[in-house]
Amino acid sequence: MLFRILDICILCRPVKLLVGTDEHGLKIQQAAAKASTEVLTFCNELSQVFKDLSKKANISYTTFSRTTGDNHKELVAQVWRTLLDKGYIYKGEYEGWYSITDECFYTSAQIVQSPTSTAENPEYVSKETGSKVEWSKEYNYMFRLSMFRDALVKHYSDRSVVQPSQYNSVVLQMLGATEDSSGVELADISISRPRSRLTWGIPVPNDPEHTVYVWFDALLIYLSGVGYQVSGPPAVTGWPPNLQVIGKDILRFHALYLPAILMALGAPSHAALKDLSATQILEKSVGLPKTLLTHAHWTVSQQKMSKSVGNVVDPMQSVDKYGLDIVRFYLARVGGRFRDDVDWSFEQLEKHSKELQSLLGNYLLRITSARITAAAAAGYEQQSEASPHALNLELAREVDALPRRVQELMNNLEVADALSSILDVLKLANKVITDIAPWSKTCSPALVYETRRTALDTLRVTGICLQPFVPETSERLLDALGLAPEDRTWRSILEPAGKGERDKWQSRDVKSIRLF
């Protein structure tokens, strides 16, 4: 959806969307063993499932990357050697609480006792994700994350980097840069695991006894996915990204680990780093993502979805029952503010399905009825230079202002509010047609024509604005309005349509169809 919005209405240049699958790690290794399947075969099948889901969900990505791909593995090796040569990677003893589910280590400050923990059988879970952790002590390769603490604080002092802004505050807390987090230290992190414990992963270059830590490997897919090469040409198409979309449970990896790796790639040796200011370190980075859009989770009865609990909702089953665009509409309408967890509700899905059908589908049927179409044809010949009806004039003004309002909201990543602004115009449009009642015998043909013309232009503009949200429905609507492809662009609605442009509706082949 965000890709379509950027592509259609925000950026005046080609837009790329990188998606993919993270396929290494102990969790995958164990799942393949449980399925009695060779690990790469298991990954091939699972990756194809996600490709099929993307197709079914009408997600129009430009690149699908896999961490098992040869180009990705080569890039990981390049980055590893570079950071090792510069001294940002070293060997050391590491101990901490490890989560197989999250594929990462946690400190004692990042865990709590599980609700099911007992004195005889104590259990601990991650504060951030609720995943079970176990104590582990290993001799691993380490990354000097601590050296980049000040540069990271400097980077996130610009509160616009992580959106919504509440998550920017979370990042600063992780860095010990807020009043309530003073004393928190940014420790170096383990970036390998002994081969004896983890075989399914990229081997550490020149050390077959170790496997590259799954998150170090996975984070670099953003670079390999756009063809980045450590030793290649400096200009790489698509890097750094304008926008990364992540879940709140993986904020630490994307807000701390990846930027630090990117800074280390561009920085001199670790011995020389101490002579650079935070600003200089940031300037030498190979490019940090401009914005991290961090979303909350969909829950069930305020609980995180979990297979063990049995409360997982399959959105594709809802797609089969309600249709893809209805589900997309619901996800954006209810979940598009990103700040807080939202409960999945079939009652709410039904409610918003009816909302879209009423505001858009019924409106199209009302204004394209045979009675109104015939009366408007007569009214076209009788129209005068008199001022438009006040209600039509009010609606036309709101329609003219809508594209820039949507554009501004989407620039600020306010997806739900952008959609609400479109629906507000449709609510007004439905009220206007009800109040004027162009189907009544007392409504003059000239007013019927003016009302129909204003309504059709409302459908044109809202239909184009809705393209990123409900693409299939928008296409059917714009087809019914008889609009050519070049008349469906964002540019075509940025400037208000003049009377001459609006009068074209009388000659267009507008069809009356059911959208839902």
C-alpha cells in the first residue's frame, strides 16, 4: 500500500519495494528437522508460500530477496571481511539469555519471569517480545556496537527518523539517552554462533567453526537486495532507502544494529574512530535509512497472536470470504495509525465493509441511475451561467482540496487519516445528493445535470485517491467512469478541474455497475 502511495502520489521518480525471506537460523533448522525435510528444500517451499501470498494479496513488489541467495551470501562475506579488517569485529566470550524464537541474545535487564514460572522450574521471557529465553555462554565473534553509541544518539536526536515518534523515544531509551534510562549502556553484540550449535547459516569467512549470527546476516539483505557491493561503485540505485517498514518487536535490530554496521562500513579503522565526532561518523556512513516506520501488532483479545495459544487469525481466509480490497481497507482504516496494538475483529471488518459499500458503491449506483442520467442530459442543454447550488459548490471545494490533503498526510505516514479524509469527502457527497434529491420531480434538469457532474467528478478524484488502498475496486470504478489510463494519475487531480473539464462527463460513456 505504501509502495503504491509513493509510486502514485508522492515521489516523481521510480519507486522500488524490496521484500523477501530471512531463511537462516536455529528456528528454521529445527522446523525443517521436525518436518523431516532437507533444510534448503524446506526454505524453497516456505519462500514460495510467501511469494504466493504476496500475489494473492496484490502486493506489487519490485524485488523479492532471499538470504539463501548466492549474491546475498557473497555480500555478507564482503561486509564481514571489511569490518574484521577495520577491527570492528573481534573474538570474545559472550554470555546472556538467548531466545530461539527471536534468534537473539538478551541482557538480564531485558527479561522478566514468565507468568508460568515456578520455584522448581523458573522460566524467563523477553520483555520486548514475550519469547522464552535460556542462559547461554559462548565464545563468539563480537561487533563493537558500543563505539557507535554517541553517533546513534546524534542520529535519533532528529525525532522524525523513527515514526510514530513514540518509537523514536524507545530508541533513545535503548541508548540510555533519556532521563529515565540514564545508566543504560550499549554493549557490544555477538554476531556469530558456534557451528556445533548452529549449522544452518552462512559460515564465518576463514573460520568454519562459526556461523554468522542470523540477524547480522538478515539485516544485510537490504544491501544485497539493491545490488550493493562493498568494493563496487559508490553509487547504488535504491540506497539508502527512503522508508523501512518494521514491526516494533524488531526495532532494536533496525534502529541500532543496522545503522552501526552501516557507519562501520564507511568509517576508518576502530582505532581511528575515537578521533571522529558523532557528526563525522554519521557523514562517513554508507547511507542510513531516512525513515523507520514502526508498526504495532494485530492482537486477539489484547493478546499477541500465538500458535501455542491458538488465537492466530489467517488474513487470507478473510480475503476468501470478504474479498481482498475489503480486508485491505479494514487493515488501513483500523491499523493505519501504527502507534498501538489493535484487536482483530470480524465485527469491525463487517462494519467497515458495509461502510465502503455504502459510501462508494451505493453512491455510484445512485448517481448513475437511468432516471438521473436522462434528466441530466436534458439539463445539459438548459444549464445557465447562474451560480452553482451551494451544496454542490461546497462539495466541489472539498474535492479540489482532497488530493493535496491526502498527499500531505501520506508524506507524514498517516495512512488511516489519509483514508479517513477520502471517506469524509464521500460522506459529504452522499449527504449532498440526499439533500438535493436529483431523482425528485421538483429538481430542475439543470440542477440534476450540475449535481450529477459534481458527483461524477467526486468519484473520479476519490477513485484515484483510493487506488493505493483498494486497487481492484478503484480500477473497476475508474473503468465505469470511462477514464483513460492517463486520466487516472495523481498529477491529473492535483489541479482543480475547470467547468469545461467537468462538462466532459456528459459525453463520457459512464456505466452503472455494482462495485461490491
